[in-house]
Amino acid sequence: MSLPASPANLRVNGDRLWQSLMDLAQIGATLKGGVCRLALTDLDRQARDLFISWAKDAGCSVSVDQIGNIFARRPGRNPDLPPIMTGSHIDTQPTGGKFDGCFGVMAGLEVLRSLNDLGIETEAPIEVVAWTNEEGSRFAPCMMGSGVFIGRLGLEETLAKTDEHGTTVGSALTAIGYAGDRPVPGHAVGAYFEAHIEQGPILEAEQKTVGVVIGALGQKWFDVTLTGVEAHAGPTPMERRNDALLGAAEVIQAVNATALAHLPYACGTVGFVTVAPNSRNVIPGQVKFSVDLRHLHAEILDQMVADVRAAVDAAAAKHGLQSEMVPTADFPPLAFAPHLVDAVRNGATALGAPHMDIVSGAGHDAIFLAEVAPAAMIFVPCENGISHNEIENAAPDDLAAGASVLLSAMVAQAGVASSTAA
């Protein structure tokens, strides 16, 4: 019979969590106080080695799968139960911060350590995972490790992906010693939680310590190409031009307009543009640019896509251009598992932490895991909402609160087999 654990006792050691984050941040530390630790580099190896040493010190068994994901498992009384899993990633952006992804892995490690401190044996195993190449900065696509784990991405084609220097994922894994042998797709998961900094300004503005993440925005990405005619900027009359950049500017305005028309959950972004021939006195003959559209509701996201397609067609017709709009990513809107969302909310309430429901606007490994297991996320504030930046910052007390909520939620799912906690 499972014994109850007092919610008042389910608190992590905040000082230890903070020190782990600071120690991890020394690997790839930048002069501006951030971290540059790209996936599958030697710095990534050093960070992986450190995580594994900490996990083993906490009494965990460690395994590595064929795409390099690291699993640290604390046994439960019933080894036949699927593990209650948490984790995130420890690779960073080229100019990244100390907390993006890393907080989720270190919070999971702190759950393991705190269970040891509290003398709690769980019914189901507890597992912490460090996913490979979540950021996608060195190798595309992003969320690579979790995508292969659930079978969304094929192993062989993923191992063949290259960076800008032609190095493959497979050779990079071998070079750093993390080409594991655990098979993919992966093992059954009883539940998956991911703790993360918000990467936005809402929690800080609302003065909330914990974000109870109820779901994630759907995302549709496209590469748009508009092709006109290169011509001399002087002799070519304005009315006789086929200016691809002029057409692109109108589409980019339409991306912004459709997002503004479908608030509050809409986002529309053009973040990548190339212009050819990119010469001062030549009318642009071709423009390629990205379109990133996001919304919580599928039907509205589809309408936003239709709005942008119409804008592409209109710009092409107006300026005499050829057009192409190619899908590059498609993630449907996601609602996290209600019973896990409730577990997060209950953990925040028991802790006395001010909290609110929130929607994730970014992609996270939890989005992939939700395809194969119940999943939920926990957000904590980050200073000024800034992330993917060397000045990224989070308060130690907020991080500790988020990790304590994670501990409570995981114990609620894993069950308490025995406890020596007072």
C-alpha cells in the first residue's frame, strides 16, 4: 500500500539546484555571461559527462540511445512500471544563456537528489533525460533527439544530417563518445514533465512564480520564393519592373497583419530573408524568406495560412512574379494531459507559489513526447522575458519553486512505495 508524502516536505534544495546550474554554465561560458555549447561538440561532451557523473552519484543507472539521448533512472519498487520521466536539453544557442533547457535537466536531477534526501521510494521508476540537439543550431531539425525517440524522425536519415562544415550527426556522436546502443524508437513512458523558463514576459508581468502550461501553439512554417527579373536600377522605369523584393515586402506585411487580426494566441514572423543578386543598383530578381505562423486553435491557424497564401498570390500578380510557398514544418496545436496539468497546478498550490495557466509559444521536447505519453510542462519566469540571449536570467527562488512543483507532480504520478520523510 502506498504511503502519502506530505506536500510540505516535497521541496528541493534550491541552493544545490542553483550551484548545479552555475557549474554546468562554466562549460562553454562566454565573456558576456552566457553559454555557447553547440550540440555534439566537445563542450557538449563535457556537459554530458558532468550530468552523468552527477546522476551516478545520485544512485542512478545511466543509458544512452542511438541518437545520443541520455537516460538517468532511479529505480522504483515496481521495475515493470514505465518510468515517470522529466528532462530537457543541455545544448545551447551560439549566444545562449544558462537556463534554457538546462533548467529542465538540472531540475530533474534535483528531483532525484531530493527523493534521496527525503528517503522516498517511488512505486514507478523516475527517469531524467537529456535530449540530443533540441536547439537545432548546429544540426537541423530542432528537437532531434526526442523526435527520433518517439519515431517521428527516422534514425538513419537523422544520423546523416550535416552541419555547415559537412560533419554528420552520426560522426559527431561517435567523435564525442555518445553513439549509444539503446534502440530507438524508445521505451514506454508513464508520464513526461518538462520544467522550463518561460522565454517570454507574461509570468514576470503578472507576478506569478509558476506557469501551469495547458498547451502549446500550433506551428506552420514555410519557405517562400518570389522570382522576378533582375534589371538595372537606373534605366528601368518604375512601371516596367518585376521587383521581387517589393512583392516580398507586401507579403511580410501580410504575415504581420494576419497575426494581429487573430490575437491573443496568434504569432506571425519572417525571420530569414535572402535577396538576389543583393546589389545596390540591381532590381532584386529573387527573394527567399521564411514564414512562421502560430496559433492555439487549428482552424484559426489554417485561416492565417490561407491569408498569407492569398497575399503571395496577390503580390505575384501585381508585380509580375513567379511564386512558390513550400511547407517546412507543421506542428498541430497541443493540449497537455489534463491530469498532469492538474498535478502541476496542485503542486504549485501546495507550495503556496503564485501561479497561472499559460500557453507555450515555443517548441519543446514535451510536444513530441505528448504523442506517445501523457505530458505537461512547468514554466518559471525569466528576466524581461529574454531567452536565446547571453543575458538570459532567472531568479534562484523561482527556479527552486519550479523544481519543487516538478518534484510534487512526479511523486503524485509515480506513487510513494515507502517514505522515511517526517
